[in-house]
Amino acid sequence: MRIGLLTEGGYPYASGEAHGWCERLVRGLPGHDFALHALTTDARQDARGPGELPANVRLAGSAPLWGDVPVARRRTAPEHPGGRSAGRRARRRFVEHFGDLVAACAASAAGERATGADGQADRFASGLYGLADLARAGAALPALLRSEEAVRVLEAVCHGPGAAPVLQGAQVTDLLAATAELEPALRPLALDWYGDAGLAGVDLCHATSAGAAALPGLLAKRFFGTPLLVTEHAVRLREHYLTDPTAPRTAPVRVLLAAFRRALAAETYARAALITAGGTRARRWQERCGADPARLRTVYPGRDAGPFAAVPDAAPDDSATLVWTGAIAPDKDLVGLLHAFAALRREVPAATLRIIGGLGTDPEAAGYRAQCRALAAQLFPDEAVDARSAGENPVSFEEFGGPAAPTPADAYDSATVVVLSSAVEGFPRSLVEAMFCGRATVSTDTGAVCEVIGGTGLVVPPRNPRALAEACRALLADPERRARLGAAARARALELFTVEQNVAAFRGIYLELIAQAPGGPAGCGATAGGGVPRPFARPAESRMPEGPSPAGAARTPSWARAGGRTRRTRYGAAGEPAAGQVW
């Protein structure tokens, strides 16, 4: 099976879980061929370049969602060299389709249903696919999206009747900023990914988000009837709401872009054959954005349990070491953890805390780590047994790869209790790793924590140091309870969160989707009458490099050839070989 894997800001350019999940998926399915189409989100990814790909993966296309679009990325038609606009007719069509798209977004921002008055197709979808058809005809869509016509269309919509009050106050600078951000978001419509060597030749498109990565899948479905699968471990629309923009935006720009992302997510969910979520919270967000519950599945992201198999089931009964692992950032609430540890030390003086991890991508991470180090030094002055001994702080800040924690498995091996103190969390990967190691855990009730733990650990409210300290003290004082919870956690993690579970789920989903549409336009090109596709109309031999044989003609298999000459077997009258003779 040929899978068109569509990524945005992740595999194969980025490291971390966005890269690791795709890497584990393609390596776990060596029988499928993956045509990777990647969208990069910043200059650092392009400068770093793609990582090494497995044998069953080829980088079929890549394009930036930042900066000016390179000329080589534009899809052009022979009658329009260089992708130049086709003149007044193309501009009129652009004004019409772009007007539909932004009018739908403005209506959405005003809380109205973005449909045409005649009850036909959704205006957003009409504008979106109209722009795609315009680009396919050879018009330079990126240039049109940054043109004066685009600004005038946006101005007419924002200042027209029915627009939200915040949009009616948009100034020229707001309109220019909005068009400058809409162009990269719509750039996949104008890429050269839709020919026979691209998405026209795949059996299934698998998008890793319902954002820009899904746009090529939507076009492949429209142009070729290719089924679309969407996987979201963290809902991209939710990330847009929660994450501060890298550059300040005015209120009209924020409102318009949020409406565009909502409309794009709704269109993606409506057209996808199946949508998978990485957890219950992501699934609830997808339903809230319009996804049909009947086409939703929960598939937990898999983790490799192998590196943690050798970790003992439980720490020694007399140990009192808390371990926190992850990427240091303000949303991890390490300040709250340090205050909780200070309260714990008053009752368990022998307790120690190891904070192990590097800096996250948050630009405030370095300053936050320095703040936490200063707080630890203030709360826990170096303690010395006597006047001649050097003092030691019970809190240590470490990174993986050091002598005390070469690997995550070594860190969990030293833990009596593993702590997660986040104020904001998605899918807690460090928690799953601790469960693989059979460690008892104390976590805050954020993200998918309760779903992952499932009763095998203690969960406390976020930003509550007193509750966190009390839960840690209860586990440190009860070795039998720690062992019982750790054993249950390991069994749960091995059942639900392994790579094998994740790969098996997607193997079945791929086969299911292909079985539901085996004779689509991209699959066979034949119909049984009335335009209805005829399943399995194209024989398997037609996909061989040499092409199909003429009807009724015999085809000599490769094993019957030797030295460049065809070996012929003499058959008797009954159709059986005559004494196995060859000549």
C-alpha cells in the first residue's frame, strides 16, 4: 500500500515526539511505502535538513510555511509559464473565491453559519476549493493572496454588514497583516504535489494534524478521490488558542485567523474518512469542532518499552528519592514542586529531589531554570553534617547523558516516586515511561494524566503544593502500596501504550479504509456504470514496473528467465509439464 504521509513542522525535520511518533510508525510498517510530504514551519528546520529515512520512506515533497514561497514550489501550467496570473479572468475568479472564504470566516467570527443563502455547499469550502482549482489552472496563487485585490476583498468583508464588531474596526495595517498570514496558511493549495508522481499515485493520505498538513489531503480527496485519515495527538486548533503568538497581533487579526482555523478544522473533519485522537481530551475537542463521533477513534501514541524492561519492579523500601523528568518550562510548575518538596522535607528529612531534563522550546525556559535554581538554593541551603564537611543540597538539577543519569531508564531506576507537577500537559510521555518501569507516581490532574494513570497512581489538583507534598509523603511511608501501584501501572502501560499497540492499530485502520474504497478514482479508474467505482477493477499486475500485459496475452514470470533469454516449459495435452523438460 502507498501512503501519502502529510506532516507540518515535524517529521522528518523536527526532533521530539512529533518526529518520534512518525518514525516509529513507518519503521513498524515496513510492508507499506510512505510518500512523505513535509511542511516546515521555520528557517531552522530547513537549515537542519531532513533526518535519515527508512528504506520504505521517500521524501516526495517539502515546502516552507514561512517566508516568500520559492518559484520552484509553485505549480504551473504550460499555458502560464512561470505561474503568472491568467489575466482579468483569473483575477475575477480569485476575487470571487477569496471573497467566499473570508466571508465565511467573518460570518463564523460573528457567530453565524457560513453557508450560502441558497443552501448550497459551505462558502468556506467553495472558496477553498475554488482557489485550489485556480492554482491548478496555472495562476500564481501566492502572489494573488498578497495582492491589492486580496486586501480590498478583505476590507469589503470586514467593513460590510454582518461582520463582527471587532472586524469592522480593522485598519489597513490589520488587513495587510491578515493577508500576510493567510498566504502561508493557504500555500499548500499552490504546491506541485498533485501530479502522478505525487499524491495522485497514493492509495491513502494520512495527515498528522487538521491544520495546514491536511490541506494536501483535502485536495487529493477532491481531485482523485483518495481517502483521508487525520491523526491528532494534540488538537492543533487548541494549541493555537493556548499558545502565545511569536509576534504580537491585533484583535482583528487574531479573530480572523482563529475563524479561519476553525473553518479549516471543520472542513477537514467533515471530509476525513476517519479521525484518530491521541486521548479523550483531544477527542472531545474534535467533537466540539464538528467531527462526527462515528468516525472518531482513540489511538494512544506508542512508546518503546524495551529500554525500560531491565529496571527493577520497585525501589528499595528505605529509599526516599523523588524524580521529575521532562523539558524544563514555566508550564511544568517546578516552582510549585520545590515548595511542595520543602513541605515534605519537614516530615521526611531524608528525602531528595532529582530534576532531570533539558530546556524546552519555550523562549522563557532558560530564565525559568535559573529562577528554579535560585529558589532551590534559598529553600534548601547546603546542609553539612559538621563544620568540616561540605554541604549538599537535597535538590539536584541534571540532564540526561550525565554520569548520574545516562538514560531515562537510569533516572527511573533511582526513583522511589516519580512526580509530574505540570500546570498544563498534553499526553504525559514521562509518566508512561515511569509506568513501564513499575514506579509509583504522583501527578497533577492536567491533560490526559487521569486517562493514562487509570487508578494506578495518585492524582492531585494542579498548582497545589500542599496536596502534592501530602501525596508524596503517603507513598514514601508505604512501601507495599508503592509496589502494588507500580505493578498495576506497568501492566496497564504494557497493555495500552506500547509501539506495537500503536502500529497494529494503524495497520488495521489502513486496511479498513482501503477496503471501504478499493476502486476509487486513484485506485483503479474504472466504473461499473453510472459513475460508480468498480472494486478491484485494476489487477495487481498493473502496478508492476513493466506495466500490465495485453488482454489474453501470457506473461512470462521473472523466475522463468535466465541469462536474458526466456526459458519455455513444454506442456503436455493435459496442461501438465512433460517430464519437466525445458528448451
